Amino acid sequence: MRLTRTAPAADATPVKIHANGNGSAPANGSVPVATPAASSASVVVAASAPTAVAKPRSNRLKRPADDCERDGLLKGKKALVFGVANDHSIAWGIAKALYDQGADVGFSSMSSLIKRRVRPLAASIGATFVEGCDVRDDDEIKKVFEKWHAKNGDLDILVHAVAYAEKEDLAGNFSSTSRDGFHTAFDISVYSLIAMAREARPYMKPGSSIMTMTYYGAEKVVPHYNVMGVAKAALEATTRYLAADLGPSGVRVNAISAGPVRTLSAHGIAGFRTMHNAFAEVTPLRRHITIEDVAGTAVYLASPLSGQTTGEIIYVDGGFNILGLPVASEE
Ligand SMILES: NC(=O)c1ccc[n+]([C@@H]2O[C@H](COP(=O)([O-])OP(=O)(O)OC[C@H]3O[C@@H](n4cnc5c(N)ncnc54)[C@H](O)[C@@H]3O)[C@@H](O)[C@H]2O)c1
């Protein structure tokens, strides 16, 4: 099994500033926001075909033939990941890490992305459960979970890595946010977590884990993040309310607050590149955040290691959130 990819082009302009924000990431995949870097990403996947030694049981996710002995923190766990748009997606980084730790992984993404983007990635980790879903539609969400249950039984790990706001609401004045734009951002980026938790709940046993992706713009003002900052604040509150609701059933709900990562969605935010470049100059650990960094924390949240952690917002931002005055150092 081999997976190669073209990395996004390096950004040419180093910026020395008092970064009053790092950028980040709402947005979509259905209407790709201008993102030459992400859209030029090529994925070449040579998936190892499962050899016909034994017929895979129909109610189990198939694994690549060379991979049956996978071990790890999540061995035997079953995960469903929403939000892979391409191999730069945070959802993909998480899916890969869950798989590397022994979990079987299934996917749900926008239908328009399934054939060219999601299926090849899924095949590279032996995943056969790949379902289209527009999270604005409750029936579509319900069907995904019903199909999951029919094919795989229970669900141990649910990853919600979905967000969208209209491009015009991620630039300019916050007070110009339209009512429709506000509804759209909240519907896709916040309500979808509630709907997914509701549909997943019957299939999640004690010890199961739900996680979503948020950003520091929920707490502090970040230029151009606008309506998505308000949506992320609601998403963080939703995480806490769901954690209290599902906690007695032994299901945990947490959010990862990631620093800026160059993804398709992130490039929909005005000025994202400038903010992204400046981030590594000011954040205490002095480097950019990768999807692998986020995935490491996702593995922890999916595993029994975080067995008594719920309703939390966990930062994966190199320490950016602790700064009172994020300025580039003089050295
Ligand atoms: N990239 C960052 O800097 C960053 C930082 C912090 C948090 N996040 C969050 O991480 C999550 C994943 O975003 P990403 O940066 O990996 O970008 P991404 O573009 O790779 O993923 C966003 C996903 O949301 C999906 N989506 C949008 N509208 C949808 C709909 N109606 N139905 C179903 N799916 C829909 C897109 O198709 C895409 O797969 C988002 O919640 C984002 O806000 C991103």
C-alpha cells in the first residue's frame, strides 16, 4: 500500500508582525473556495487488493490483506469519520492515525467528493464504508448511521470535522453577516454535531468517543473569521451540553482546538496565508500545526487513555492560546 501526495506550495512571503491572530478554518467542499494549493493536490493510491484467502465477513470493515495483524491503542475499535475532502483534510489525518492505531475506519463526506477524493483515500487504508451525506439534511445523516449499523454494528469513535460558511461572510465587516449566511454556518458547522450525536447514540456503548474540531476564533476575535468564530463558540458549548447528555451512557464528547492548518476550508478565509505564515513566528513551540499533530490528540481522545475526559476543548496549537500578546520575537 503506497500513498503519495503533492504538498501544498510553500508560501513565498515571510511576514514579521504582531500576529493578532492565527488563521483558520471554516468552509466547505461542496463549493470549493479559491484554493489553488489544495485543489492541485494529487493523490496517487496503489491500494493493495485484499487477496481472496478468506472471504471477509460482510458485517466487518475490510482491511488490506497485508494488514490483518495491526495492533495499537485502538485495536478492535470502529470509527466513522465525517469531513474528508482531500488528503490535506484534518479528517484524513485523523482517519489515518486511527487506522494506524488499529481501528477500522469508515467515511462520510459530501457526495460530490466521494468518487475522486474519498474512495481512493479510504481504499488506501482498506476501508469499504464510504457514504455520501450533506449534513444539512437530517434524513441523509440518519441513513448514514443506519447503514453503518447494518454493516458494522456498533460505533466506538465518531469524528465530526465539518464546517462551512459563505466566502463573503469570511471577509470584511462582521456586522455585514447576512441572516442566511449565519444560518448556513450554524446549520452545517454546529447543528450537524447534534444530529450526528443523536443518530450515533443508539450504537455507541460505554467507552465510546465523539470528537469535533474547533478553533481559537471561538474565544478571541480573529480577523475575518467572523461568523465562523461565533459558530465555533456555539460548537464548543454544544460539546459541553452533549457531554453532559451522553455522559451517563458512558459516551464522551470533546473538541480539539487546532492552530491554523492549510486545508481547503482554511483558504476560504480572507488573509489566511498571512496569518498562517505569522503563526510559527509567535506560537511558543515555533512551528506550524500539521494534520498529524491534530491526529495525535484525536487518537488520545478516541482511546481509553482519555477515559475520564469529556466536555473539554483541547488545544493543539503549539501554545498559541496562552499568549497575551502574540508578537514575533526579536532574535
Ligand atoms: N484548517 C484549520 O486551520 C482548522 C483549524 C481549526 C479547526 N478547523 C476545523 O477542522 C474541521 C475540518 O476542516 P479542514 O480544515 O480539515 O478543512 P476541509 O475543507 O478539508 O474539511 C471541511 C469538510 O467539511 C465538509 N462540508 C462542508 N459542508 C458540508 C455539508 N453541507 N455536508 C457535509 N460535509 C460538508 C467539506 O466537504 C469538507 O470535507 C472544520 O470544522 C474546521 O473548522 C480547521
